[in-house]
Amino acid sequence: MVYEVKKDILGFENTKRVKIVEIDELFSTMQDADNEKISFTIVNPYVLREYSFDVPSDVKALLEINDKSKCSVYNIVVIQKPLEESAINFLAPIVINNDNNTVAQAVLNPQDHPDFGMAERIKSFTSK
């Protein structure tokens, strides 16, 4: 499945179409559909923690999200060795509208979400 990027993904501004490949329940890869050399690891945040936020209105409009939309959310993870040291950015979720195959990155205000960090280590969730 190829998704159209409707709002730039930070650090991947030239990526306009992506594919998502699930690795397991937690990890997936998001790959530039037009350049196979560009890919990054994403995680399903709901496997790790309670995670909720209001999708910003600009992202809702771009993705045409309404109350009936089937959406998915992922977070970018920077993989480190050992894996437990990998860092997840919970303040910039990737939002997907599965109904129209569109994707955008939302940037959340840290003051509105004090429990979310930009570089939370996976080990802080796996040791609980």
C-alpha cells in the first residue's frame, strides 16, 4: 500500500509517497515509495503506553479526517545498539488516514503534552 504524504515528515521533506511494512506488533518501516534507499523505523505507540492526543486541525483538514475515519498512528524511532537504547519521538506522531491512504506528521506542543518526550528510550517501557 502506498500513502500520499500530505504534510512533510521532519527530516524527510522530499518524501512524497511512502510504503509501510509491518515487522511485528511494535515495529514497522516507513519507506519512500520513490527512493528505496530512504526508510526509517516507526513504532506503534499503543503497544508501549497509553497515548492519546487531539489531531491538530491542519492535519485533520489535510488528511480529510472526520469522526468516521479509520486512522493509524506511529512514532519515529531512532534505532540504537542495544535496541533498548533506541529513542522514540512521541511529540511528532505520524498520522495516517487509512480511508484515503494519506499521511502527515503532526507536531504536538510539549506544554500540552508534558508526559510525551522527543527522545524517550524504549527501555523505559520494557522494564515496567
